[in-house]
Amino acid sequence: MDARRESEPTPMKNPTTVERKSERELVITRTFNGPARLVFEAWTNAELFKRWWIPKSFPITLLSCEMDARVGGGYKLLFEASPEPKAFFGKYIEVTPHSRLVWTNEEGDDGAVTTVTFEEKGGKTLIVLHELYPSKDALDADLGSYDGMRETFDQLAEVLATLGPKN
Amino acid sequence: MVQYSPARRLDASFAALADATRRGVLEQLGRSEASITDLAGKYRMTLTGMKKHIGILEQAGLVTTEKVGRVRTCKLGPHRLEEETAWLESHRQLWDARFSALDDVIEDLKKKEMIDGRKKRK
């Protein structure tokens, strides 16, 4: 159980936006209350990444996470699944410290290319995560079924609904 | 084909859904395909009137039609608004939960940096 630190005031949570920008693009934005170098570190250091990519409330277990955040380096996330663990992997094709990360998603044939930009302003960092799919159909397929993840999303929505608004 | 633009498509969708007859038609088509004549009969409307409604739904991508012989058949279109909105919302919730956890990681990093900074100054 993770005890919430009740004595500390919870800072206002920044909103997350998700938008289907075009037939082949999905864009997610969020601002974080910290400098870009720290936010960037949390995206490129496997130990830190593991702590947030799959939060405790998610009905999935991340078994392992390896990342070599250099151009040409790879990453591999291994999730608990039956009958055998499911791997998500790809390569970094652009790594510009504290400002830009681009990686491929190679676990399927129609994987997107993910670009994350980090823009610091007044000690806060705006993240824009952009997913470009190879075709409209590839994104539609994700919109419609998202393979096995659809179930995960449904489970997730249920879990989130039970959590309710934080006091 | 209607040109794709998310904002314009939403406008078109909302405009299309702002009418009780058109919402009824969508519900009907959700159950089965129907010809414009069937729909006009069901809603006691002229063929021209129903054609107009179908045209608006078609422009929003909510309905597609196909003419076979003399009969134009209508069915639900590729833009299933609810499904897509629901998916985007579950996607948003996923990222939101993820980013809340990232907030905590960043707070920890900030604290660690402050403590390390103090140590260095000593």
C-alpha cells in the first residue's frame, strides 16, 4: 500500500489533452512542474521510467524495462501476459538531450513513430507527444480495437472510475 | 469524400446530431440498414425531406449510402463518433494516470536535487 502523504498539499494537477490531429496522427500534451532536464531524465532513465509508465493503479505488470537512449540504441518493455510475457520494443532515432526524443514501435507491423518534445518555460516543461502511424488504417485499427490493449483500457477505465476524484 | 479536418468534422457531427429525426435515423441504422424510402415512410416525411437529413448525416461521416438500382441504401458511416470519443477518453485517462505518476517522479527528482545542492554548498 502506498500511503498518501497527507500533510503535503497536492499541487494542482495539470490537464492532459489527447487529440487526433489527422488521419495518421495522435497528439498528447501535458505540462510538468519541473525543468526540462529532470522531465527528460524521467523519460530516458529506465529506473525512473519504470516508476511512472505503468502506475500502480494499472491492471498490468511491467516485468522489466531496458533502455539505451542514444541514437540507434534500443528499448524493451516486458509486460506480464499469458501464456507468455508481451514485449514492446523499438529504436531511438533521435535523442536531443532535454528537448527531443524520437523512437520507433516495432512490436507490430503497423507501429507508430513516437516523437516527444520537451519545452521549458519558467521552470515548467510542456511535453508534446506525437504518434505518427504508417497509415490511416493503422491508427483506425488502434482506435477500434487496439489489439489486446482494448481490454486493458476497459479495465483501466474501471479502475480509474473506482478511484474517483482525489480528496 | 469529405475532406478531413478534426474541428470541422466535429462541427459537422454536432450539427448533424442537433436534430431529433437525424438522431432517430442513426439509432435506426444502428439496428439495420434501410433505404431512404423506408426511412421517409417511418418518419412520415417526403423523400426530399429525408434525402436532406441523410445528406447532412453523410457529410458528417455518420452515414454512408449506396445506390443499387433505383434504391439508395443507408448504413452507419465510418465515423462512429461515440466509439472514437470513448477511445480518446480512455486514452486520455491512461496518459493522465501515467503523467500523475510522472509528476511524483519529478517532485522526487527536484527534492533530490535541492538536497544534493545543499550538500555541495557545505
